[in-house]
Amino acid sequence: MKKSILTIFAFAAIAIGSNAQTYTLSQCLKKGLENNYSLRITRNKEEVAHNNATIANAGYLPTIDLGTGYNGTFGGSDTKMRETGETDKARGKFDNTVNAGVDVNWTIFDGFKTSTTYKQLKEMEKIGETETRLALEDFIADLASEYYNFLQQRLRLTNYYNAVLLSKERLRIVEERYNIGNFSRLDYQQAKVDFNADSAQYLKQQEVVITSRIALNEMMAIEQVYTPISTVETSIEIDSTLDFTHLWNTMLANNAELLLANHNSTITQLDYKKVISRNYPYLKLNAGYDYTFNSYNKGSYIHRNGWGGNASVTIGFNIWDGNRKREKRNAKIAIENAKLQHDQLELSLKADLGNIWQAYRNNLQLLNLEKLNVITARENHDIAKERYMLGDLSGIEMREAQQSLLEAEERLLSVEYDTKICEISLLLISGEIGSYLE
């Protein structure tokens, strides 16, 4: 039974770690930032916003149209002369006209609407850049969290494997003493139950490790998501040097969500200016050059050519359109709402930063405490093992010491991961999450 379970462990370990590609967090991030599908879509959207931010799209440039046409008439006519009273009859006559021309239309001034539209397009370009940055920062935070979750689960797997080895050793001791009559069958059965329970826990943890590995491969857009990978880091290292004042000031200046809210506020102000632009007159220029060819089947002329240019200037003023006051009021409301949304977001970020910082500081204190607990639990386990070997300790008490050690290791691992998540969250909210790429 013991050999078969250990054989399963051996094959499972090979499945998890054989030929594994080893990554640092920075390498995972660079691979993910390059290949992740969602990020590639976001970058394409940013490029569209960049392509739209042109003076032509804003309406600064004139439009030039080249057109040609053909017209043919077929029929007859009866024309009665006034002087002679005779009727001139024409049948089956065919006249045709061919024309071609170039027309230029240019709005020279429209109450600053064109310039405002161009500013909006440039602002939309900035929004595209900021949205890309926001997506990148969220991705870095998500991938870093999954990376350390994968590391945490692998470390937990190691803890469970060590628990299996301890239970195996205890079962060996009990089995030997049971065979010579020093231990009862109850002691032997209990040791076997504990060994099987630890083995089952280890096998379940292998599934958790593989699930996390697949998630990490998916985020890096690795086609073979089952590809074995490993981490260079063998422990979760915590940055305990973060400064609250620095994080606070950096958040207010660089947080991507706040910057996005600022851009949206600017857009609403430009919308208001576009409404106001209708209070100004407009000036439009139209010019063209045309060529016309007429062919006649009857009359004094066989054909006629004509060509020449034309130009016109239009000055106008929209006196009333029935919607301007409504649109102006709504634009003012949009400006107010944009400011309220910005202030609400800023307050929410301040609260989030305060809560995360408190959790970060508490976890740092818990981290020191749990490290001491692991040292104490390991010493207690060693003492219990010596007494157990001497027969001064029962199997139940030995199991309690073993469980206490495992629980202490588990608590330390959980606190390390929680502290790391707080660290990631603080860097994300302050706009400094990109430091993980270094």
C-alpha cells in the first residue's frame, strides 16, 4: 500500500515538474505583455484612436470631388414658324451632352467647432493611451498575483509532501513495534489512517498546482496550456519598505483611472464648446471648374464645347434651431457629472489605499509572528518525535505535534501570499505596478 502510493507521488511529481520551463516574474510578464490576446485587442483600439486624431477627420481640410456625367435625348418635334406659318417637323433626332468638373468645398470658419473637434480627437487619443495603460497595469497585477499563487501552491505541495514523509515514518515505526507487540493494532490502524489522509491531501494539492499552472500559461498566451513551468523564486519575498506618503502622492498624480476621469472631464467641456460654437457665424467657400460638350442632331450647331471656373463664398448665421438651449443645459450637467465622478473616484481610491495599507502593515506584523510560530512548532515536533521514539508519547499526541507544524507552515505561507497581494495592490493603485518588469 505504501509503495503504491509513493509510486503515484513519484509519477505525479514527474508530471508536474519534468522538462519545466523556468521563469522569473519579469519573464512571465514580458511574455504575457507581448502575447496576451486581450492586450493585443486593446492596443489595436488605441491605434484606431491614434488614426482618428487627424486634422482631416476634424474637418480642417476641404473636400474635392471629381464628377462626370452623360445625358442623351432622343425624340422629335414640330415647330410652327410665326412669320411663315409653316411647320418644321423633326423626327428621330438625337442630342447628347457630356460634362466633367472638379468641385471644392471648404468650411473656412464654423464658430471654432472644427478646432474643438480636433481637440476632442486628440483627447480621445489620450484616452486610448490611458485605457491601454490601465489594461496593462491590471494585467501585470493579475499575472503577478497568479504567479505568486502558483508559487504558493507549489510550496504548499512541498509542505504536504513533507507531511506524508513524516506520516510514513511514523507508520513504519508503529508497524515495526506492532509486529513485536509494543503497539496495539489500534495504534497501527490510526497511523495508517493518518498516512492515507495526508496522502489524499497531497494528491488534491497536485490538482490545485496544475490548475494554477494552466491559468498562468493561459495569461501568457502559451498555446499548450498544459506545458510544465516552474518559478525561479523558491519563496515569496516581501517588500517591507513601501512608504504610505509616497504611495498617496503618486496615486493622486499617476493613477490611471484618475487620469482617465480627467480626460473624460475634458471631453465634456469640449462638448459644451461645440454647442457654444453655433452662436458664431460660419464661412464656406465653394469653387469648381467644369467642362461641357454638347452634340446636336439638328439646328445651327453640330456641337458646342464649354469650360470655365466658378467660385462662391457663403456667410451665414444660425439664428435659432430649437435645440441649442437644451443641448447647452445638458452639456453643463455633463460637465458637473464628470467632476462629481472624478471626485467620487478619487475619494474611493483614497479609501482603498487606506484599507490596503492597513492590511499590508497588519500582515507584516503577522508575518513576523508566524515565522516565530513555525520555529516553535518545528522545535515542538522534534521534541515530540524524540519522545515518541522513546515510547513516552502516544500516537495521538505525536499526530497533534505533526498537525501543529503543518498548520503553522500553512499560516505562514498564507500570510506571505496575503502580504504580497497587498503589496501588488498598493503598487497598482499608486501607478507603480510596472516596477515588476524591472
